[in-house]
Amino acid sequence: MKQKWKDFFAYLPFVLIPVLTVCFSVLLRLAQGEKSEEIIFGIMLGLVLDLLYGIALLIRDKIRSGREKD
């Protein structure tokens, strides 16, 4: 049961990162008082951060599985 919660919290940032980047970009747009394409920038930034986080998780899992074999 404990492992399920660890897995849940490990993959929770995949949902939170895009949502938070879009919210942050909307706040920046509101602070500037002008309409531009910060929302699209926020979505793209969220996707890039998600990709980097996923790669980091894959590398971590590969390293752990390599240690377990030894």
C-alpha cells in the first residue's frame, strides 16, 4: 500500500506542472495589463518541464533497476 502512494506522488507533478505554468502565465498577463500569448507560452513551458521530469524519472528508475541486479 505504501508503494502505491509513493508512485502516486512521484507522478503527481505530471499533472501539476502544466496547470501551475498556465496559472503563472495568466498571472503574468494580468500583471502586465495587456493581451498577448503568455498562455501559449505557459502551456509550452509546462509540456517541456513535464518532458524533462519524465526523462529524470526514467533515468532514476534505470539507475535503481541497475542497482537491484547487483
